[in-house]
Amino acid sequence: MNPTFDRKDGRLVLAHLLFAYVALLLGGVCGMLQSMVKSGSITLPANIGYYELLTAHGVLMALVFTTFFIIGFLYSGISRTLGGSLTGVSRSLGWIGFTLMAAGTVLGVIMILLNKATVLYTFYAPLKASPWFYIALVLLVVGSWLSGYGIFAQYRTWRKANTGKLSPLLAFMAVVTMLLWQIATLGVAATVLLQFIPWSFGWVETINVLLSRTLFWYFGHPLVYFWLMPAYMCWYVIVPKIIGGKIYSDALARLAFILLLLFSIPVGFHHQLMEPGIAPFWKFLQVVLTFMVIVPSLITAFSLFATFELNGRARGATGLFGWLKKLPWKDVRFFAPFMGMLVFIPAGAGGIINASNQMNAVVHNTLWVTGHFHLTVATSVALTFFGIGYWLIPVVTGRRLTKRLNNLGIIQVVTWCIGMLFMSGSMHITGLFGDPRRTDYTTYNDSPESILWMPYHVAMAVGGIILFISLIVLLAAVVGLLLAPRGVEEYPIGEVIDTAEKTPKLFERWGLWIGVSAALILIAYTIPLADMITGGTGSPGYKFW
Amino acid sequence: MMHIHRLEKIWLTFGMAMLAVFLLILGLSAFTMGMDTPNSGHDHSVHAAKLSETPPFDHPAITQIGDREYEAVMTAWAFGYSPDQDQLVVPAGSTVHFSVTSSDVVHGFEIPGTNVNMMVLPGEVNHVSHKFDEPGEYLILCNEYCGIGHQAMFTKLIVT
Ligand code: HEM
Ligand SMILES: [Cu+2]
Ligand SMILES: [Cu+2]
């Protein structure tokens, strides 16, 4: 393989990454301010509302940072593994997608800052934002669709030129991730195009609230797998190469991805367990389907630790945990995603609690949930992305990750972990006491319960400040990378162990998997959705901010 | 089909067996022991804009329906709950059956320290029951963002 990365593709990838980092930085400013407001340490200058900040934070972090980074990373992966450069069609689609998404982001952020869309990133009806906010969301989603088509096109071209050959694992995973995204975003596209836009322009009087929430969460859960799967790509394919080992099993990795595709969509009701209007049977059915994702998680845990252990033993490690010493702890390309994996163990356990049907009542809409996804997406996924950025920026710009920048990266990762320990840790604890999320500073008229929550809010603010410092270090490191000495940095792609068994062809029968996915979705959603459409009453819009 | 390493087979079999047991316990306790998610029926019953003419929500109130058993019919609105706080009083040991709906946007209904925690949607009625053994003031708060005054949306239930 050509050691240098295609220059034109590099520019596309870099544009996505830098856009993502800017969103992260702005979102981080909001996040830190939120944590300070909630602890009563500061009050915002007259014109900025807490919920305005929170809307900006949710949109910039959950929708913009993640999507841009992911698409940039996926494009780098297919450029690298499917022929060494993108076809003209794919690259154009990538740029058109980028432009639409960027336009959507700018428009959306302007609407939020003008206080015309203080509806939080979940934009629950019947709070009604300016129609331009919903149009911004459409631009973001449609842009990401086009980027997805670019990935599919590249894959098809490669398959035509390589008939009968097994596709590269990284490319296969990119295709599954984008396929998941296409199927999942149908829900949010349906509610925004058919419900929110006509209603916010005043073409129709009312909106079916329960239906809109259900379509949102049909999208909202696979959204979190859309964040997670690229992190898994790094863990399965990139990390083995960085540690000098091999991928444990190509077939198991593909199986895990297919299972994630199938079982992450027909499960949105686990976000609506405490909601009226959905019969308990359907909630429970989706809870059962939710728990099926434990299977690919178990496969992943096994495969990753097998990779670490086999590699350590090949290097002479002895004893039960001797292989731990053989891991390259001082290499940020390994250290960042490894910390991400480690955090994913408690994070995943927390997720099991959240999804446990009636047990959800203990934590629903408390800060526990906020603590939970700051471990999953804002730590496991974010750290893995940071780790990717440290080598991907040099790869696509033809520069080198120097020792100094590597060490800066390690500092950044450590501070992020410490900050999250404070912030997410205290969110988890105070959440268990019933402390609500999405709430400006309040003591409910000095209610004794909420006075007890305040020390945790102070710890959250301490964490928020440490996290922000980590972001400043990240900023310095990224600028450092852009100015680093020229050279060739490796795009680390692992190879499969020689003794691994052959991968069955079945995994690339896309029609089959789309069919199974559609069947599961129809089973889980048809009857409850029909019931909502025929039975619901409409709500007019409200602007309570 | 695929060959899978023996250790991995053991790991996966054990994992899936635990999962099956767990789901069974969860399902059984939900459906046979009354530990269900809130709102066991689904009614689509009320018109949010017409609550003031829809019984029982036209007169939100707490009424005794049996020995130490109360029904609380409540509405949530930006930014508060009806009936007024001075009416929300029950003796210790009472079970209260809450029926709550919204007259405007989506709200929450949570009593910290208990398992009372549910969403309140316009157009739908949600239900939850709880037995209050200890006397005291119970905070009822909104835990879903509903607008600029969301953090001020609460009331109290007094258990005497
Ligand atoms: C500097 C680092 C960060 C800080 C200090 C921070 C802080 C916070 C705080 C205090 C809240 C909750 C407020 C509330 O419920 O009232 C929050 C919510 C949230 N954060 Fe972060 N966060 C950070 C990074 C991230 C990252 C990296 C992500 C995702 C990639 C993220 C995603 C979210 C989301 C989705 C919410 C929920 C918004 C909502 O409830 O509408 N955060 N964050
Ligand atoms: Cu979910
Ligand atoms: Cu509220």
C-alpha cells in the first residue's frame, strides 16, 4: 500500500475533523458554563439563558461534533482500504455532504443564539422553534445521507473491481455504520419533514406529540450506536496494529457489526418507558430487543482482550495479567482508545440499568442519565476519537506525530478522565437521589432534598472546569499537529491472525440484512405506531422561553 | 457456519444464559407482580386544550376512595401543578393513585426518594401509585424541560 495518503482525500477528511473540533470547543464552553451555573457559582449575563446554552451544547456535541468526526474518519478509512483514493463521485458527494451539514450547523447555531430555538437538542413538541431550526436539522441530515452515498459508491466500485474477494474489514464496518445511519435517520426525517416543518410554518394547526416523540426515539437510540460503531472500528482494527498485534477474528468482528445493525433500531421505546400511550407489552418487547445488543458487546469484549493477551504472550508475557505490561501505555494512539474501552465497562453496565423496563423509574430524567452518556459518548467515544485524531491529522496532512505532541495528548487524555470522574461521577450519585437533569440552578424554595444535591453540583463544576482545560490542551495539540514537521505517519490497519477461521460470505449479503432489519422494525413498531396515528390528539405550538 | 473458539463459546453461552434469566425475572416482576411501567392502559383520552371542560380534569383534586386510599387527579402546566399545594395532604400509610395530564407541553412528574417518576404528555393520561409510609413533605418536581420556568415547576405533597 502507498505509504502516503491521497492529498485530495486528505483535505476532505481534514475539513471534517477540524469542523468537529471547533464544534467540540464551542460545545465545551457551553458545558463548562452549564456546570458552573448549576452549582450556583455564576449567573449568566442577562441575555443568555441556561436552556439556550444547553440547546447549543446538545446540538454541537451530540449532533455536530460526532457526525462530522465520524464521516471524516469513515472517509479516511474507505479511501485508505478501498483502492487508495476516492473516486471522483465519492469525493464530490463527500464535499456536497460536508457543505450541507456545515450550512445546517451554522443556521441551527444562529437560530439557537437568537433564542428562537430554545427547545434543547431533542426538540420535543409541542414546544415550537422557528421553522429555520428544523430546516437546519434537515440540512444536517440530508448532508449526512449524501456523504453516506459516497461511501456506498466507493464500496460498490471496489466490489466490481474485486469480485469474489472479501472486502477489507475497516471498509465493511464503515458501510454497516452508514447503513445503520440511513435506516435510523428515516425516523427523524419523517417527524421533521412531515410534522415539525408544516406545523412550525403554520400550514397545519397541531402536531401529534406522542407520534413525534416515537419517531424521534426510533432515531435516537441507533444514534448512539452510530457514535459507538466508529469507536469499535478503532478498537477492532486500529488498536491491534498500534500495539503490534493482530486482529483476533475477522468473522466475529463482522458478526458483531451485523448484530449491532439489527438490534439497535427496533428499540427506541426504552427511552419512553415512563410514557403514557404505549402499551406495556410493546415497551417490554423492545426492552428484550435492546438487551440483544449485549451479545455483540460480549463478542467485542472477548475479541479485544484476546488480542491484547495473545499479543502480550507472543512477546513473552507470563502469568494471568503479564500481558498488561506489554501494552504501549505511553503511545497516545493506544492510551486514548484504551481508556475509552475501560470506561465503557461501567458505562455499559449503567446502560443496562437504564433500559431495565420498570427499573428505569429510578433514574429516568435524572442527572444519572446525563452522567451515563457523558461516560459513553463523551468519554468512551470521545477519547477514542481523540486518539484517532492524533494520528489521522498527521496522516492526512503529511506530517508527524512528534514525541512532544504525543505527550501533550497523554496529558489531555488524563485530564479528560479526571474531569469526567468528577463530573460524571457526581451526576451519577446525585441522580440516584432524584436530582433532575436539564434544569437551571434551583433549590425548589430551599427544599431539603435539593440542598443535599448542591455539593454534587459543585463537584460537577470542578469536573467541568478540568474538562475545559483538557479541551484547551487538545486545541494546542491540534494546532501543533497542523504545524508539525513534514513526514510520513502510518495509517494503522491491523491484520487478522493467521490461525483465524475464514469469514463466511454471508456477511456481505446486504439485501438479507436490510430485510431482517426491516422485519424487526415492523414487528416492534407497526401496531403501536398505527395506534398513535389513529388515536392521538393534536397539540398547538408553545413558545415558553 | 462459523467456527468459534471454545473459551469464547463458554463466555457467550454463559452471557446469554444470564441475559435470559435476567429478562425472565424482569418480565415476570413487571407483568405478574404489578411492578410495571406507568400507565398500564393506553387511552389517548383527553383533549389538552379542552381540559377545563373534561371531567375529572376540570376539577383537579385529591379524593379519598377507600381506607387509606386516595385518588389524585392532577394537571401539569407551565409552570406548576393543580390542585394547589394546600390541598395535597394525606395521612401516613396512605396509598395515592395519581392520574396526571398536561394542559400544554410535555412535563415530568417525579417525587425524589420514591419510584414515582413519569412523563406527562398533553392528550394522554399517565398513572402511577405509591404508598406513603413516612410523614413529611414530599417534593413533586418537573423533570422534563418545559420552558424558561422549568426549574421553578414543583409542588409538595404533605403526609401527616
Ligand atoms: C467539556 C466537556 C463537557 C462538559 C463540561 C459537559 C457538561 C454538561 C452538563 C453540565 C450537562 C447537563 C446539564 C443539564 O442536564 O442541566 C451536559 C449535557 C449534555 N452533554 Fe455535555 N459536557 C461536556 C462534553 C460533552 C460531550 C463531549 C458530549 C457528546 C459528544 C456531550 C453531550 C451532552 C449531551 C447530549 C447533553 C444533554 C443535553 C440535554 O439534556 O439536552 N457533552 N453536559
Ligand atoms: Cu437507547
Ligand atoms: Cu418542566
